Amino acid sequence: MSFEADLKNKKEYVESILERFTSERGSVTDEACAYSVGAGGKRLRPVFLLSFYELFNENADDKACLEVAESFAAALEFIHTYSLVHDDLPDMDNDLLRRGKPTTHAKYGAAMGILCGDALLNEAFVIIAGALNKAASFNDGGKCFVRAAKAFKIMAECAGRKGMILGQEIDVLNEGKSLGKEKLLKMYELKTSKLLVAAFCAGAALGGANDEELALCEKAAVNLGIAFQIRDDILDVTGDEAKLGKPVNSDEKNDKRTYVFEAGLEKAGSDSKEFTKEAIGAIKALNRNSGFIESLMNMLLERES
């Protein structure tokens, strides 16, 4: 199977998982949550999480723990979506378009945008609680539960006040300021890389990775996240709005000093390649059948949206 076909299948698989958790429609908040999650996107984080679970899980017939991994994949996409909903709010980036559609607050109002983001974050942990209960019921000597608890801690820390939230804080408090390259990279590591760390390491932990392997997964995710954010910075200047599904030059509008501002377009492009190379090197060091993961990393380097 080609990489493109494999990626398509994995994205469709993720969509089917997400549909299970967004089918309820009992309130406007439910509708806003379903709208936000269903707005599309690359589904990178759940695809990576499930791919790393598969990479480390030595029992391909272990369908029970796979259900737990599916729940974690859905929860991570809920967390990612909540962060986007809140990023788009008037007091944050004030964006009206995402993935070619009105942002959540543009469609439902700012108050509902706040509530939707809050609901998605809380629902993510409801999903994980259900997954932990399921794992505890397995007759496997507690193996899946212990792995799931470890994955939960990884995910919560990555999304929390010392992870993604801190990166967003640095971003918000430094609009109009030049951070310098070192601090800017730290912000990218927190704001963007941390949810990739959650995807790589939670998936690997669920599959049974040891601490040394988790360290390599984290190194890969940190570097890929920085490369991904630099590519975003480049596309904000050079991209096609129709392909991006959101306005270009939004960083300039919001007076943000991005990597392109600090280093220039040419240097940003070459550095993005170097960070991707570092990420792939860490994955290769795992000495596992990681061809799909490496191909996905390379694809992100050349993306146009």
C-alpha cells in the first residue's frame, strides 16, 4: 500500500472514532463541539498516536487495548480542537476563518466559543476516564491500565499549564515584541510541540514503550513541532489562502514576531528542514518499522496548508 493510501485509511479511521464521541446533539454547546471537531483538518495527532501505539504494540491481536488507544486518540483531538477554538477568539488571535469555514465563535458567538472550548477539554478527560475504567476491567494483570495511566499523565502534562498553556501565555504576552531566537523556539516547543509529544509518547506508552524509547519519541516530537510551526510561519507569508483555509498575514495583523521575522524566509526554510531531519533521526534510532511515521514527517515539511 502506498503512503498516500495508508494515510487516507488512517484519517478515515480517526474520523470514524471521532464520530462516536460527537454524535450527541442535546444543546447548542453539543452542536458547537460537533461543528468544531467536524470541521476537518489533518488529524495529525490522533494519526500519530495510533501509529505509535501500533509501532510498539507487539500483540497485533490485542483488540481490547486498541479500544483504549482509540479513546486516547479522540481525547487528544478534542484537546487540540479546544485549543484552536480558544486561539481564534477575539481576545486571542481574533480569526474568523479556519479550514475554510467560519471559526466557532464566528458562527456561534464569542460566549459559545468559550463554552465550546471548555466543554471539549472537559469531555477529553471524560473520554480518558472511560478508557481507564475499560482498561481496569481487562484480565491482563493490570498491564493495559498501567500503560493507560502513564499515557494519561503524559497527555495532561503536555496540555497543561507547564506545557501548551505556557506556550500560549508566552505568545499572548509578547505580541509586538521580538523574543529572540532562543525564547521563540522555547515558545514553539511548548505551544506546538507539546501536543505532538502527547501524541507520540502517549501512543508509545500505550503500546508498551520503555523510558529510553519514550525519550526518543519526545525528542522526535519536539523537533517536529518546531519544524511544523516554522512551516506555519512561512505559509503565513507565502501561502495560498484558498489552500490554507484561513487568512494569510495573520501574524503581521496580530503583530507577532515569528521565526520568519527573526531569521528571514530562507533561513526559516532551511532550519525547518534541519529540525525535521533531527526528528526523523530520533525515530530511526528506535530501530522499528517506522516507515509510515517517517513519511508523514517528511510530508509535513512540504505541506501547503
